[in-house]
Amino acid sequence: MVDSKRPARFTVLLPTEREGWHETLVQLLEPQGVQAVLAHSGREALDLIESTAIHAAVLDTAMPGLGGLQVIKLMREMRNRVPPPAILLTQRLTNSLLREALGMHVFSVLSKPVDFNLLLDALARLLRRYHEDRWPKES
């Protein structure tokens, strides 16, 4: 993660994965000043979203406990905080899943295995759309 002496201005929630791709993504994001916060389960992701300034959430439909879509539904019900825009990852991308995710205003849906270029592009587009090419203000 980012050095605690130099706080990151953009924080991305990532699911931990058996395949370990999240570790590579953390190494790609850190030099850009992006802090990655890791969630081991859907419940942990939801807790982090409620307690931490998360600017983008990358969620997986197959997260332990609560899947990514369930986390997104519960995020939308939060009253004390605006939920971060979400990118959803899935092993099985179907028309039904895509319709459901887009109906819930998911920013992007990507197939697994993760293509880093597509995920980084989605994060860059999310930054432009939701943060107008500016880093969010430091807390």
C-alpha cells in the first residue's frame, strides 16, 4: 500500500483473489499515487466502504460471503455516505448479469480473467467521469 507518511488522494477498493492478480494491480497503482485497500470478502468490502473514503470500488461477483452485486445493492442503501462508483468483475458475463449491473448503475462490467489494460482503462474513465480529471481532495 501507499506510504502512510504520504497519503494517497485516490483510493481504490480491490477484492483479494486466489490468482493473486490484485497484488500486480497494487504494484501498478502505487507509483501513480493510488492507494489500494484490499477486501477479503463482500462483508469486509461493505465495511470498508462505510468507514473509509473509497473513490472507486472494484468488486467481484464471486466474493466470499456477499457477492459483488449484493455489495452494490447494500451500498446503494447507505444513508450516511454516497457510495463509490463500482466496477464489477465476473467469471461468467451474461446478458442478464449485464442488464442487472447496468440497472444498478455499475460503471463497468469486466470479464475474468482480469485484463489489466481494460481494468486500468475503466479506472481512468471512472476518474475522469466522477472526479473531473482531478484527484479527490485529501481528507
